[in-house]
Amino acid sequence: MIPTILPTLPTLAKYISYLKKIWQRKRLTNNGKLHQLLEKKLKTYLGENNVLLVTNGTLALQLILKTFDLKGEVITTPFTFAATTNVIFWERLKPVFADIDPETFNIEPKSVMKRITKKTSAILAVHTFGNPCKVEELEKIAQKYKLKLIFDSAHAFSVEYKGKPITTYGDASALSFHATKVFQTIEGGAIVVKNKKLFKKLQLLRNFGIDQKTGNILLPGINAKMNEFQAAMGLCNLNNLKKNIFLRKQRYEFYKKQLRHQKGIYFQKIIASRYNYPYMPIYFDSAKKREAVRIALKKEGFETKKYFYPLTSNSLYLSNHFNSNVKFSVPIANLIAKKILCLPLYPGLPMVKIKHICEIIKKLYETKGQYCYSNL
């Protein structure tokens, strides 16, 4: 089976060279040398001063919500991974779902405007598949209504918009370094925040609220520290990142070349000035066609993902949490979720496999019968 995503790994020899240093120092966690080195390198790479490593991207989001002391409602997108919505609940806030743009798949600022109430305290937007949101419009809304603007940048490591790092927008950004991401540290993540005072608070929250100088516990923190083994993986992968993004780009563009003239198949509109090609989402003209392609590819040994279906706004626990009469009006998000499919994409994926995938898809559209485009 060809997987949808395959983790990018360094050579075993390179990783072992870092492990030897861990064994020599006997320090496995608690702000070790490798942790410090990776944090320093990421500050340079991202062009940001306030970068804080954490043990995963979900905790990055949770700590951001915690540090802003938010109350009431947070406007967010339903077209995302469960973590984005779950952390809102974990911080005892109420998610309010806005609809998405049909071309970029990102939260639509006009829909955000319609959801703002006196209870709204923040906007939590997602750079879906690494594609930047309409960051300037969202910043204007946040400033006008005095809301915190937080970006779930889980997919958007090293992405730029108008020549600027995507993490420079908003009040804070959460990055994920999960094994499936373009840059991975096995598990892991980072927080980028503008305000230096909030950065200091986040440092405390990451480590039980302990002041490292005095040993005093200044606030009720949590254990969100990245360990040395994660940092070692990150240091290895950071060296190979430029090459791996180039390989991803080759494969992404090959898919588009093969399928761009196929009626009934559409691609996400990318607005990044520098992109990282984390996924290969394609949008079909019908849910029936999406399912036919998924099944056909599975039979031929190709794994795919229905990202993001179902919408988080349709999660079972939401119906139990909210009154059964509450409905989230997100028609575009519902439509996209039913017709989108992420195809295999990773640096080592052979081009011949991509060609085979595209031939299967094109054949389904050309076949006479129930899956023929003209009959849909």
C-alpha cells in the first residue's frame, strides 16, 4: 500500500550522531542542549524572535488560548483537524463556526464578520493545507472589534505571504512538527508570539509555571516541554528541509500537469508567495465521483485521506454539547468536505506511481456508465 503521507527521515547515522551526545550528557529533557540549539536555529529560519518549542502542536494551540485568558466565544473554521476545535472546548470556550472560501478552503472573513457578538473574544483561523488565510482582512476585523487573532499554522511551516513569514501575522501562531508534517520532530510543535511579555508567560506555562531562576511556581502551568530525542530529529530534518520541499513541489506540480485539463477536477487556489506543498488535495465535481476514485485507488494499493471529512462542526460530541436545535450554517464547508480527497504526496514518492494514480482517475471520468462525467 502506498501511503498518503510518509514521514521524512534523516539517515540513521546522522540521527545516531545526535543520540551519542544525549548519552554523553545524560540529559533527556528539561531544556537540554539540543532543545536549545533547535530553538535557536528555528528563530533564524523563521525570522522570529519569540519561538517556543513544545511537545506537540495541540499543546501549542492550547497554551496560546490559555495565555490570552480568553472568555466566551472563539470564531473558527469547521474545515480542519479535530485538534483546532478540541482545544477550544478544553479551555472552556465556545467554538462558533464560520464558513470557508470555496477556492482557498480557508475561513472566509465575511462569514467571520457575521458571527461576531458581544461574547466573541478571538478568531482562531487555520492555514488549510499550508495555504495562507486572508490574513490582512482578518487582522482588520480583529483590530476593529478588539479580538485576539490566532493562527493554527500546523501545515504552514516555512510558508510566506507577500514575502513575509506567515507567522508574522496575527497575535500568535501554533506550528505542528508531527511525523506527518513537512518538518517533523516525531511529535512536536512551536509557538510564535509577537508580545515579549506573553512569550515569558508561555515559557512558564510550558514548564509547570516554574520560574527557572527562583524555583517558585508563579502560575498553574503544564508539562509541554520538547525532549532531546525530538529535538535531535528536528535538527537532522532542518538540514534537509530545502531539498525535501523541492521534491514535494516536483510531485505536486506533476499531479497538476497530469490532471489540470480533466473536467470535473479542481485544485486549491494557493495564495502563498512561498509554499511548502504539504498535501495534494483535489476537489471533485460530485461526492459520488470522490468515493469512486477513493475506492478505485484503494483497490490498486493507494491510500487516500478524506481531509477534512466530516467537518468538526458535525462531530458527534458537538451535538451532545450544544442544544440539538443549534445548527451551524457552513454550506460551502459542507460541500467541500464531501468532495475533497488528498492523494499520496511525499518526497520519495516515485513519479511513476503518481502517473498511475492520475491514469486511474482519468479512466474513471472517461468510462462509459455510472461514473462517466456526462452522467453526473
